[in-house]
Amino acid sequence: MRLPLLLLSLGFTYVVLFGGLSLMRREGLSLRFALEAVGLTVIAAVLSTLEIYAINPVAFIVVLYLITMRVRLLSDIGTFFARRGSFEFADRLYNLALRLWPDPAGRLIVKINQATSLLQRKQLDQAIQLLKEVLAGAEQGYLGIKYESAAYYNLAVAYQRKGDEAQAVKAFNAVLDTWPTSIYARHARQALERRRKKGATEVKA
């Protein structure tokens, strides 16, 4: 009985730790994540109790992580390829992630990465539309502060590249309001400062 109890202990500890991290990131508790993790833990414990299969505890945690974090992992891998110009393969990974039953936070994170990929391809209108959808979802409390800041920053960059300075400034300021100490806030301040200096130079001229 030691192994089933160990698996139960590991599984429920995993749920508490990652659930706590979600709360700290201001994402809220994901019911889907909890149900998946608890369900897998119970199945593993039952298999071990009935001696159908001896499950290695380390392998159990790895499998639990890969299954419950599948959407975010695929999104991160997609972003890796998008940064290297493999946009078509990145799109396939993003679309696969969206088909694997993501929770609300996971779905929004995939969309942010999709929008960033569109921004890299200079598809500004599509990127702006997608980021607006993400930020509308963020208002419901599904998106962590890190990703919300990233969404506002990318939205500001998209507006800036499109030449809509008023909307760009508004989005840059939203980054500062959302997470003033983030790396996105630092870049937003730099962008606003460059704009201020440019405006001052034009006035002098």
C-alpha cells in the first residue's frame, strides 16, 4: 500500500502547488486542470493498489506534468519555432494546442503567442484583433498579470507599426498600469520616452 499512498500524496501535492501558482499569477483556479490531475492520480493509485502496473513515482510526476500542461508546452514550442521563422510549423502547434481542450487561461496564452507570430509577419490588423480578444478574456480574470502585460505591450507595438500613435500610447500606458515592474513596462517606458523626445524635437524644429 505504500506506493498507492505515495502516488496520491504526490498527485494532490502537485494540484495544490500548481493551483497556488495559478492564484499567484492571478489566473484563478482551473477546474479542468484540477479534475485532470486528480483523475490521473486516482487512476495511477488504483492501478498500483490492484498491482496491475507498478508506476514509478518520478515517471508519474513527469507524465502528470506533460498531460496537464500540454497546451502551454505546445504553445511554448510553437513560439520557439516562430522566433526562428518557421511560422507554418508554429501555426500547426498552436492549432493543435487549441484542439486539446485548453482551460480559459491556456486558450488565451496560445492566442497571445499566435498574435505575436502575426506581428512578426507584419499582419498587424489580425494581430490587433486577436490581442483585443485576449484582453477581453483577461477582464474575466483568466489571464495572469505576466501575459496580460505581454498582450498590452504587443498591442502597443502593433498600433505603433500601423501608425496609430494614440492607441499605441494608450496600450503602452496600460502595460505600466498592469505590471509596472515588468520587463514589458520597462520597454513601454522606453517607447514612451522616445516618443516624448521625438515630439520635443519636432516642436523645436
